Amino acid sequence: MNHGAITTLIVKHLPDFITTSPELREKYFKPYSPIDIRFMQSQAMIGFVFLDFPNRSLAEKAFELLKNINFGLYYKQVTVEYAKPDPNRQHASMLHQSMTIEQQEQAAEPVSAPHGLMYPPNPHLKYYYPDPTPDILTNITHAIATVPRFYTQVLHLMNKYNMPPPFGPAEKDAQPSFLKRKHDQLLASDESELEDDAPEEKDQGTTEEKVKQARLLRMAAERQKLALQKQSSLSTTPASSKKIKISIGLTAEQQALRKQCKPISELMGLPAFKNYEEGTPSSKLYIKNLDKQTTQQELIDLYSTFSKDVSVNLMTKGRLRGQAFVSFKEKSEASLALQCTNGFVIHDRPLSVQYGKETTTTTTTTTTTTTSNSSHPNTQ
């Protein structure tokens, strides 16, 4: 057996929170040192990934580690098998090993062929950026306001880092990091970008250029102002339905549940999330889109993460079948549970979690009053 040949493993039944996340798809298998990672896109092989290793010994080590992966009760058991290597990859690897360093550099992909940059990129090239300043932060804000797709990507990134949503009032006590510490080394970016090789124009500081720049900034600010006015005019949420601000931190288990929830941008296309609204905060949650295999114990195990005193009422008959009510002792517990489980997948179906209506018991007493004719004044 050739221990120096490329060896391929196939990993099956990966959960969708890995296969649908570009960041996790790129980074999850990096610690196992594969030379290539290929996720399958066909419907029949969703959750499958091929991992190529440069030799048999590295593949065997990765096999022993990968077969112990377990994502918990709500996901299928991951299986790992040896697969037949891609013949094109095998041929390319043998050809690459037989080439000299000079030949490999000449065969490398160019920086940008359409722009005439035919030389390969320098693998050791790094870029250094200065600390943030008020001017830099202002320019970034204008860029976000001008490019809607950039604004959306910033929100996605904040969501991935579990940062608090920026939709409330401005935090007046927040301080930029450059005001909290002394000047440190320049911040290095993990991403290499192509520098503009064109020589800098000497007349960039002319009055005409400054006027043009100021006009662009003013236009961006006007667009942002109009967008905020439109958003506020479309908002019809009453003051009583504002979210409860959670001041407690999430536990590691709660953070893991929240990371496994599908983003709201994906959920809005599902029928169960059409016209979705959280509702008025209460100590009860209303859950829809449950799979028929879901049991009451599974829901108890899930929501016991947020409170020791929790009760679950799973509907199995009638028009409410496939729905459930979860009651907590405190509103804050229910609010935290909603944030961490809306979109959480059980049996391949994301939960639609909303606030339920509080139940109040009222006793109506009917008093019968007997009246006689003598109690009324006579009419003439």
C-alpha cells in the first residue's frame, strides 16, 4: 500500500448548521489537516463532505478523531468511511510533486488574469491597518449607509459573534477601543487584499477633490436619514410589546443552542414563519411547526436549560396538534428561551417560538336582586 498517496475520507450526516454556514464549512475540518474539503451540493448527498489527505497516516489519525464526533440527541450520528480518491486530484498531486519550485511558481494561479496580473500571489504578504479613529469610524458608517448589502453583511457578522443587536438607542457609555488603551501594534488583517498598484495622484488634496468628497459624504448622510425616517414610519409595534432586556449572561449550553438556530433570513421563507411576530412578552411561550415525532420529554429537556421550574403542554390531538405551550415562572426566563430557541431544529424542523397569552382566572358572581312594585314611585 502506498502510504504517500492521497487518501480520502467521507463524512456523512453532518448537521445543517455546519453545511449552511460558509464560515463553519471552511473552518470546521481545518484542525484535521486535510488538503481539500468538498461539501456535496446534490439533494441526495446533503450533509456529506469529502476530505482529502496527503497520505494514509494523516487520514488514519483524522478517522479516529472524526468517528467520535457526536452533535447530541437531536441529530443523526455522524459516520466516517474511507472513499475512493478523486483521480484528477491524485494526478494533479503526483504532477505537483514531480515539478521543481520554479515550475510550481510558474504553474500557480495568477493574482488577476483579467487585469493582466499574471504572477502568483506572495503567500507571506500581510496587510496592516491603523487603529480606529473618529474619522475612520465615520467613513465606515457612511459606507454602511450607502451600500445596503454591506449593511446586511455587518449585521450577519454581529449575529455570528453573538453581539447584541444594534437596533435600540445609541449606547452613550460605549467607548471605542482606541480610547481605552494605549497605542499597540497595528492591527493585522487575516484577509489579504490586492493593493492598487497605480501611483498616487499628487493632486488628491486639492480644493476640488475635497469639495467632491464632502458632497459624497453629505449625500450618504441624507440617504441614511431618509432610510431611518422610512423605517420609523413603517414601524407599528406598540410600546407595550417591546422586548424585555436580558441583563444576565448566557451559559455555555444556552449559547450552543442559540448558535444552532437557523437565521431569521432563512426562516422567513417557510410557511410557519410567514408574518412572524414575537407578540407581547409574557411568561408563556407558544411553539409551532413541531414534527409529529417530537415528544413532551424532548421539549422539557430543551427548555429546562432556561429554568428549573418549567411546564410543557404538548398538543397531540385536534386542530392544535403539532403545537405546544411552555410556561415559565418569570417573563425574563421566557424571553431568554425565545431568543435561544426560535429556529432551533428538532427532527429536521425549525421551531417557531412566540409569546403566548397569559391565562387569568376570574370568578364572576351573579347577584339576583328581587324588586317589588312598592320600591318604585307611582306614576300619575
